[in-house]
Amino acid sequence: MKDDRKSATARGWSSLLHRRWAALVDEASFAWISSLQARHRPEPDFRKRLERYVDSWRSATLADYYALPPGDAVSLECIPRGKGFRVRFPSPLPGPERRNRTAVFDLWLGPEGWSGPTMVMAHGLMSVSDFGYRRWGRRLNALGWNAAFMHLPYHYARRPLWLFPGEMSVTADLVHTAETLRQGVLDLRVFARWLRSQGTRLMGGWGMSYGGWVLAEAACVERIFDRLMLLEPIFRIEHAMWESPSGRGIRKTLEKLGVSPETAAPHLRLVCPSLSRPYLEPQEVLLLGGIYDRVVPLRLLQEFRTAWRGCHFYPFPQGHVGYRLMRESLRIAQEIWPGDFVVPRH
């Protein structure tokens, strides 16, 4: 009995330390993000522009909102780069910044070459280094998959030179934020169609936070993915902006401009994956969450899981910022989809 009490006490302290550390890391990250977002304040009469934008899409469907432009095929280039390729093409929704007008994906082929399964990795907001993703790409190659790394709008090769990565992706300019999401989805649709044309037989998505938002929304537009792993995806943007600690700076700016959650509410159905249904079966989706996450709390993930008809769901002791879910998600994926992965040779 005494040993049991000691063990329970140790677990309690460990849980408390996990929670405190997660809160500390998250708070530091949120403060940094808020300071960058404060540099992108909309004009004083922004509310009128937002209302016009919402009204212009009021009767649109997802197919309308995320429609690819008609016309000739996209001019795409696939350039050898290191041990892989860099794929570039003009974004279907170019936007105001020159460097962001070109969609960029890095691609590393696995043992089966172009016909092998391909996993598209989409990073989190303001991700500054692709070192870890390259490592995961090598791991995917060892498991029989091609690996693709998506440069999300305003990140990496698409980052304007005078800005930090991703600081223009999510701001108080809700019109720009929505258009940036839309751009990411359209870029992904073009890339996925090109991969299929090259012979890719199975496509997976592996999205983290903001990247998970883009992948989840794309999965509701067409059958892009056959497998989808979402790690703390931002699927309820109104909660992230108006209720979570990550949206403090945006909230403060919007309140000064007279913008309330109700102003943009009619548009949520076009930008919140939880309000749509994916082109996947529940058993084809893996959802992971952080027990201490205040941006995407577990109660919302449970709602998301219900909306998506009961996909696989696993929580772990982590805040919104962390690395554990990457490792755990790939491990679980091999357990629930064993036929999709090869056993590495040692």
C-alpha cells in the first residue's frame, strides 16, 4: 500500500510538471506570435471590407470556394535538389507578395519510386526549420513511402524576405487569413493531381496544427487523401482567435475595429473542417491531441471526431507546442494501417 501511494504521488508530480512545462512553452510561443501579428493591423474601416467579403461568398459551396481556375494545365517544374526534388508551380491564388505566388513542395522518393505511396507533410504555423521534417521524410522512405514537404503560404521558400516565417498567414485581417487558407488548399489540390498523374497509387496527409487545418479542409473538398493524420489541427478558427490564448493579439485588434465573432460567423462553414464532411471513411483518419492544449482543447477534438463520424483518436500529455505527437502518430499509423507500411530492414 505504501509503495502504491508513493507511485501515485510520483505520477501526480510528473503530471503536474508536464502541465506546467506545457503551459510555459505555449505561453512563450503565443507571446511571440502575438507580437508578430500586431505588425499586421487592418485599416480602420476593415469591418466593411470583411462584411463585403463574407457577403460575396454567402451562397457559395465548398466546391465554389475552393474551385481551381479554368484554363490550361499548370506549368509545373520538378527540379533535382540534393537527394530529392523541388516541385514549383504558380499558385492558383497568387496573392499580394511575390515570393508567395509560387507553390513549393520538396519531394523525396521511396523504394517504389513514383508509383509508391506518398505522404504529404504540412508543418505548423511559423515553423522555422525543416530539419525535423527531413528526418521524418527519411523515416517514411524507410517505411516504403515517398515523402513530400509542403511549404505553406508565407513560410520557408514562400516567406517574404523582410518577415518572419508565417507571420502573414494568420492575422487580424480575417479576409487575408481566409484567402491564405484558400491558397494553401488550392496549391495542395494541384500538387495532388500532379502526383496522381505520375503514378502515385496511395496518398496520405500528415498535418500539424495550421498544416492540419489546411489538410483537413482540403480533405473536405475532394478525395485527395487515402489516409490522413491530423495533429492538433486548427479546425475551429473562431475558437483559436476569440477564446484561446494564442488569439489574444488578434482579439484585441479586432475589438478595437468593432469586429465581433458574429461578423464573420456566416463564413465559418467554408473554413472550418468540423462543419464539413471529409472524402474519407472514419477508419482512414487518425486524430491526435494534447491533453494540456488550450488552442485545440480535447473537448473540441471530441466534437471534431464526432463530426467526422468517429475517426481514430488518441490524446497525449502535451501542450499545443511540442514534438511527441509526430512520433506517436507514425507509430499508431503503422498499427492501425499495417498493410500500408513495409518493415524496415536492419
